[in-house]
Amino acid sequence: MSALPVILFLFFVGLVLGLSFFFAGKAKSASGYFAAGGNIHWAVNGIAFAGDYLSAASFLGICGMIATLGYDGFLYSIGYLAGWVVALFVVSEPMKRLGKYTFADALDAKFNSRGIRLAASISTLVVSLFYLIPQMVGAGVLVTPLLGLSHATGVIMVGAIVITIVATAGMTSTTYVQFLKGGLLIVFSTILVAAVCVRGLSTMPNGSHEFQALSVEISGEKVVVQDNVYEYLEQYESKGKVFVSLADANEKTSWWKLETNESGEAILLESQYASTKADGSEWINGAPASEENQLLQVGNLSQIAGKSGPEADSGSVGVFKFLSLISDKDSTVQLWKKTSFEKNGESLTLYYPEQISGNLFMRPGLKFKVEGSFIDRVDFISLMLALFFGTAALPHVLIRYYTVPDAASARKSTIVAIAAIGFFYILTLYMGLGAMVNGVLNPVDGNMSAPLLAKSFGVFLFAVISAIAFATVLGTVSGLIVAASGAVAHDFMDMFLKIKMTDNQKVLAGKITAVVVGILAIILGIIFEGMNVSFLVGWAFAVAASANLPAIMMVLFWDKTTSQGVVASVFIGIVAALGIILLSPDMYVRYGLDPASAPFSFSQPGLFSIPISFITLIVVSLMTQKMKKEVVAPELAA
């Protein structure tokens, strides 16, 4: 930890809090607190859209997935961007015309139904909490290397700052925080990508160390690796791969992957490992985690277009040449994979190198199998559906349409958002690949790929990128908490419970909700430590697409929609999406259970939960046509 990152971090935090206190006096009314009074310029709102949407998942998670999965990681970028097509052509202008503070306003504009208010407020809270989890996980990931603090401390710090932002000035300060960090994120990401292209490609530094074992028989007590003599300790096999544990003269343990080269000789590939002993203590590469809290940075091109070693250095390259060299059929990419097992009460995870063609790395198939099993295809289709339909159903995105003066401004701000977000997602491709080829990956945490890439160019760029990434978390979390506050104070307390409140009382209720939701987000961010943030956001999109989008679409475009159909659709969408997620193999791993015993074999619910929600709305609406009663909600008539 050096002084510069700390200074820049404190500067950004101070700037954000300063904005909050500056706008605090202008957010006394409910309209000012929940929707910034509808006075935000469409250009500012467009960049704020980008700042809100380009969350920890976009900056940390996607870069990490591209660095470790290549093209398949970039599919998240494509899915996130494609969702804005639905937002632009379907919901932007109708949301502004029909709504006031929350997305429930638009949903309930034709019905004035307490049931819709209840369903919408619950849906907003559920989606917001699911989206908050990866943001808080990302906050902990950033603070650990930036300030030398623990994951939990970082999450608590973010929660405290965001609660202050929302509890002081609400949507006004949130908008300008998002505008500031959205603009800075795009500018400095562009600088980082330019630096990657100027540096070019090289097979150095090499993150793995390949040694030929001079003693081919590994089963004895001694193993000679080059000139070093090791003591053979044990052997572990997993899915046809063999790993051996050795001890050097100082009794330091190391793990190696055993392979044979093209000549049939035994070679050892040095692996890294993290373990949790029976007493609960954590160890990394044979040392206590408190002494060495990061795995070594690894990953690179082993061969560029048939060349290896110093002669493979490409020098400065253009953006197209950069991609073509990696995807060349003669290029070789080194990936890092993991395998876990238990022994004598100790949980051990091995991270080992595996080489594949650069051409394969830049094509689909590493994560989403082109010719994979039925379950693989279901997960992929479900994910793409969730990303495409989820954007236009995210409550914290929808409420931003109420911060501009009119429907035309809503449309223009969406166009600005698409341009800014699309450009940034192109940058993620280069940042992710740059992290992979520059040997800066931490195999245990892909979320740190972009900050570690920046660090390879010096402390200043690392400090700026990390501080902006931290501001990214602050902006997105504050937007989510504003959405949750509006759902509770406006939809649940005022419209559902019929508690008549003055503007000041609504604002107070919103601030109390912000504190409660912020505390919940802190707890969840600590619990889900270590999961890829982009993967977690995929779940939030799935819940939003299942619970909210069918209701929004049918209210806007199907005259036979009834309030009963909307309520049933929202609740069934939530239950179906959450049910599949909570009973999926990925969650069974978090429960400490065998993932093979999970009731559902897939982890992404969209392919099933979205159609179920649509069908529910249609069936219930047709069954309740006689009960249909269309009105204009009182607050919209005013």
C-alpha cells in the first residue's frame, strides 16, 4: 500500500460526500428526493445512466471473465448492451409519461390497484437486493489491495458512505455522482486501453514455470527437478489430471501438475494453492494468508503467431492488430483453472495452468459450450434472455426516466446512454485481454483484473482506476437504494398501506429505508465474498426480467391486461426465478452441499421463469375480464 492510492481514494470519497451535502438543501420535497425534481438535463442524465449501469459487474466482473474465458466473457458485454434496445424502443417514453417517482407508478397508472403497489414494491426490493450483492462484493475486492483492509471492512465502508449519500440528498446527489464517475470511468478506461496497445504483446513475463522432471518416476520418495531435489509427499488425481505435492530442503510445500511433453518426457507445471486447515486458518502457497494475502499474478500468451520468447514481442500495435495476433491459429494462450478436494479435514484448492489455442480462446465455447450438453445450452440461452430483457425491467434504471423534464428528454438520454455504454463495453474487451496477456491475473479473484492491469503501468494509473472503480460501486449502490426507498415510502407505505404522509414524512421514510437496505446490503456483500460479480448480476437481471418485464410489456401493449394478472405475474416471476436460483448447483456449493444433488441442474432461470410470468399474466387476465376496472391513479391525475 502506497500513499497515492489512499490520497486519491480519500479525494473521491470527499468529493462524493461534498456533492451530497451540497444538494441536501435542495431535496426537501418527495419529488426532489426521489426524482431530482425532474430537472436533470437529458445529456447529464444519459451519462448518469451509463454511470448507474456500468456497475462493478461491468468494470470488474466482465474484465475478469474476458481475461479468463475470452470471447465467452465478452458475451456478457453484448447481452448488457443489447438490453438497451428494449429500453429505448419500448419503455423509455411510456415510463416518463405514466410515472412519477417509481416504476410502480407506470405499472399501476391504468388500475390504481393496491395489489400492484404491493407486488411492485416487493419486486423492487428483491431485485435491488440481488443487484446490491455484487456491488458490495466488488467494493470489498477493491478496498483490500487499495487500502490494505479486509473484505468485510471494505463492504462496511461502502455501505456507510452510500447510506450517507442517499440519506442526505437522494436522487439529485446520486445523479451527479453517477455522471461524474461514468465520465471518468470511460475516459481513464480509454487511457488504459491505449497504454495496452502501445505496450503491445509479449510472451514475457511468463506467469508459469515449466520444468522437465529429470526423475521420471514420481512415485518414489525423491523427485529431481532440474538441479533441485524435492521430497515426494502425496498425489491427487481429478478428471484425468494428476497433481503431486513436493517439499523442498526447507520443508516448504509446493504443488505441481504432472504432464508429458510432445517427446513423451515427464514435465511438471508449477501450480498455486490456497487451503483452509481444520482449525479454520487460511494458507496461501504454504504461507499463512495474513503473511501472503494474494496468490501470484499469472496468465499470458505463451506463443504469439508461432513465436515464443523475446522475439515474440510485437511492439506497439493498433486495436485490430492486437485482436488478430491473439486469435492467430499459431498463438497459444495459457489459462488458469482450479480443482478442489478435502484431505485430513483440510480444504485445498489447486490453481493450475493449461494451454489452448488463441483462436479457440477468441471463439465461443470455453464457458458456454457450443456443442455442450443440454444443460449448458439452457444456461446460455437463459442468461442471454435475462440480460436482453432485464435491463428495461431494473427498477433503478427505470426511475432515472423520472429525473428528466419530458418524454423526448427520456428518449434522448437513452440514446446518449447507449453510445456511452457501447463504447465502454468495447473497452472491456481490450482491458480483459490486456490483463490476460500482461501476466497480471490473480487466479483466485478474476474481479481484480482491470485494477491489476492498471497497476502494471504504475501506481498512479492503478490508484486512479481503483478509485474510479470504487466510485462506480458508490454510484450504482446509491441508485439501487434510492429505488428501494421509493418502493417502501411511496408504493408500500403511501399507496398500499394508505398512510397519508406529507412530503417531509415521505422523505424521512425514504431515508430510514435507505439505512435499513444499506445494512442488509453490507451483510449480503460479506456473505457472498469471492463470487464473480458479473455472474451474480446475471441473477439480478433474471429476477427483474421475470418479475417486472412481462407486466410492463403487457400493460403497455395488451388492452385485456387486468390488475389481478399483473399482480399474479409479478409474484410468480419472483418465486420462479428465485426458486430456480436458490436450488441451483451454484447455490448448493455456497450451502456446502453436493451440487450434483441440487433439484435443478442449471443455474440461470430466465428460459423458464420469463415465459411462466407471461403465461400467468395472460391466463389470469383472461379469467378476470369481468372484474376489470380501468381508472387513472389519483396522483397521476393531479
